[in-house]
Amino acid sequence: MVDAVLEDPRPTRLTLEPLDDFVVIEYAEEEAETRAGLILPASLEAQCRSGIVIAAGPDAEGVAPGDKVLFPKDSGHDVRLAGTNQKVVKRGELIARIHD
């Protein structure tokens, strides 16, 4: 009798569920100009990053998954999960929501 090892064909999808007022952000591609035509100066790009909120804790008011946000480059915690670079920040560290 031969023992067979069955492998699950479904890929494992790791996700983060932020607690309290933390927000998980996936970095957006760096753009010098937004789709709406807003040009971000080089000095602003050096200090800030943009990204898409992929998860928000229960106390993170005013933001929801799918929102594009601006945050200080040095804020929060960098995390690499399932091959993507993500940032976990407190809601209060977010600077603005971007509408383009």
C-alpha cells in the first residue's frame, strides 16, 4: 500500500485584519501626476506615499477598503505579505483621501 500526500490545489491567501484604529494599505504605483492631472512636486513625493486601503479596523472612522490615501513615508509599519508590500498605520496618521 502506498501513502499519498494530497496537496490542496487552492492557493493560500494570507490577509491582515487590523485591530482598533489601524489601517492596512497596499502601496500604489508612484505617480508624478494623478489621473485627474494633479502634479505632485518631487519634494512632496519624498515625504509622502499613496496607497489603497485594503482593510480598516473597527475604530478607523472615515476610511474604508478601496479608498486611496496619502500618508507620511516614515509612518506605520512595513509588512510584506503574500508577495505584496503593505503598510499598517494608525488612522490618525493618514493625511488625506485622494479622489481622482
